[in-house]
Amino acid sequence: MKFAREVFVLVSLACLVLAKYEGYQVWRITPKTEKQIEWLHYIEENMGEEFDFWTGVSKIPGNPVDIMVQPNRQTNLRMLLKQEKLDLDIMINDVNTLVTNQMDEILERRRANRQSVGTRLDNFDYNAYHTYEEIQQWVADMASENSDIIEPFLLGYSCEGREINGFRIRGTGSQNPYPKAVWFEGGIHAREWISPATVMGFTHKLIEEYRSDDDLVLRMFDNIDWYIVPSLNPDGYHYTWTNDRLWRKTRSKYVGEACTGTDPNRNWPFQWGGVGTSPFSCSEIYHGPSALSEIEVFNVVEFLRDRWYEGQDFLMFIDWHSYSQVIIAPWSYLDSNPRTDDYQDQMDMAKAMSDAILATSLKVYGMGAGAEILYPAAGSSKDFGYAAVPVNPWDYTSGGMGAKYSYTVELRDTGEYGFLLPEDQIQDTYDEIHAAVRAIGDRLLTEIGA
Ligand code: 0X9
Ligand code: ZN
């Protein structure tokens, strides 16, 4: 009965999704001059409600910008682009058909054979996208099936009251009560479905390797604690399954504000509200009414500071996103000279990741400091991850976590499907990232002398 109701809800809501993007297209625009970049910035800042910038305007001439354009704005934007002497390539000709077909395929498979989209661990389908409830179940099942090395935790509740769940992996040979630690979070942006799917996929592979006595993974788990939260924005993620596949933000709504949702990747306390953020609630990069206004972000800060207070030192912080295939280091809040003091080490680590990816799948992942290779974005997670812990760790509104290796990683692809990455690319994505995580483990172990 429960399944029938679930299908009914999904089918009826898929119709909403179907209606929403009729006539929408994704255009790629490649500015070649500073002036064209400036103009695109102006459009992003002032017409962000009409045009959904799937990727931000990069500082580097020659880097493309992908914009989703609604049908009644296409003629107008074409004219403006012509005036600015900017060409366009149509990346996705029919967003609606892509969304609808993908959703139909998912629902059809569920209808035809529920087993094939396993919801319990023994038949969990890592090559399918899962609902938030299924992700939660996966977290619980992973913990109970691997209770010798996995300890689940409740990070807190989302704005709409959903539990946000994660777990810590610590090998049975761990000697230290407070080993060095790594933080991985997925799904902070709701529509980036490949993020939770990848986090679950590579985690599963690592656990299997641990069980088969893989030397590197044994050492990784015995010497480092791995904290993993696959889906950090459950309300937004749920909304992408039920109402709007391309929703990005949280689902909080503030009195007096016109629109719902804050960009959780502009809501972190370090340098909150600075360059590359918006004070307007309808913007996709709305920073929220105050730092940490989003309970989902607050939960992470509180949880990590608690661990730090207990004596745990975070070496790494990765926020998994999509898309563009790039490994992004701090700083993001500085408009110029954004390289940190640890830039070289951060790039060496990123290079090890991208080499491992290349060797696995031949996919190329770029790297660099956020505000140098892309665009500034104050109040983002990677700056929080890197910034030093303040003298008073209970002051959540200042500083960060002091993780030398703090990144945003943008997963596949480079724009063919963008946020609508087909399920048949999930496995290749988590396989290449699994290789990157092994490379991370290897380097971190060397760094701590283990
Ligand atoms: O804009 C973001 O929050 C991230 N991109 S996404 O398409 N996943 O939303 C990237 C943030 C990277 N940092 C900087 N650009 N500085
Ligand atoms: Zn993102």
C-alpha cells in the first residue's frame, strides 16, 4: 500500500515537473573579452530571476557560461547577445523532455520491478538515483551492517523537520581516541543528484575493500576518521523529486521575503554576505537573512566544532557538487589574489585526485583557487572548511574548521547534461571519485606519518 501511494505521489508530481520546463533551453555562452564578462555579470546579478545560470560567470575569458532560458525570454536574450557580439551554443535543446524522460524512466523501473531499485543494502542499486528516504535508509543500513567500523550520527533536523543523517567510519585497528579526520558532505545543492549518488557509491566500494583487507583502505580507516553525510539538504532534495527537478536552494521562507530558499553554499559564517552573493531572496545565490540562518548549515558547524572541541583535528573538508569537473580550493571570498598560504599543497593534493580520475576514466578534472579560476563566492563551504578555528570555538559566526585540504568538487559532466546527468553515468562517476579518494587517503597517510 505504501508503495502504491508513493508511486501515485511521484507520478502526479512528475506531471508538475513536466509542465514546468516546456520550451526551456540551456545555452552556452563563451565570453572572450573582459567587457563581455562584465556584461554577463550584470545580467547574472540583475536578471537572475529570469535566467538560471547553471554555471557562474568565470573570471577567465574563454570559459563558458551555461544559462537556462525560459521560452518567452529567448528572443530578447538572443538580441542582447547579438549586440554584445556573443555567440551561443544550444547545450540542451529541450529541458522539459530531458527532465520528463528521466523521471519517467525512473518511475517506470520502480513500477516494473521494485527489486531492481533495491532499497535495502543487499539489493541497493548504486547505479540509480534514490529518494531522500532511501538515502536515509542506506545510511542506517550501512551502519547496522558494519557496526564494527561505522557509527551513525544524527546531524540534526532540516527546516521542514527531516532528519539529516551521517556516519563515521573508523577502522577496528584505530589506536587513537581522536584520530585526524576527514569531512565529506553531499547534496548541499538539491538538483545536483550525482553528488549523493557518488558519495554512496565510493563509500560502498571503500567498505568492500576494507572487508577484503585492501592494505591502503585498512590504513586509511585505522588512522583517519571519515565523516560522511550523503545528503545535506533534504528539503530541497525532496522537492526536486516531487515538484521541481531543478531546485537548487534550501526550502526556508523568511517573513517579508518574496521567494523561498537560501543558497546553502552562501550561508556559511566565514565572510558571509560578501562578494558573489545576493541579498535578494529570489536569487539562486541568496545568502539568507544572516550567516547560518539555514539550519542544515548550522548543524554542520555545530557538529564539527563539537568534534574539534573533543580533540579532533580535521585535515580535509570536501563539499561534493556538480557540474563542471573541477576541484576547487579556497579562497572564494577574495576577489583578487585568492590563493591561500597552503595553495601549493592544496594543488598537489588536487593533482593527485585528478591524476587518479584520469587514470580511471580518462575524464579531465581541472583545479585551482575558486575566485581565481571561477568566480568569487563568499560564505561558501570550502572557505569555512579552510579558515582557522576561532579562539572561542563556540563562536559559530566566525572562523572555520582549519582543514588544510578544503575543496568544493564539481563532479560530472562538462555540460552535455549538466544537472540532469543520466543514471548510466553514475557508476563511472563514483568509480573515478573512488580512485580520487584512495589517492587522498594515500597522501593524507603520508602527511600524518602513518
Ligand atoms: O556556486 C557554487 O556554489 C558552486 N557551483 S554550483 O554549480 N555547484 O552551484 C561553486 C562554488 C565554487 N567556488 C567559487 N566559485 N569560488
Ligand atoms: Zn552546487
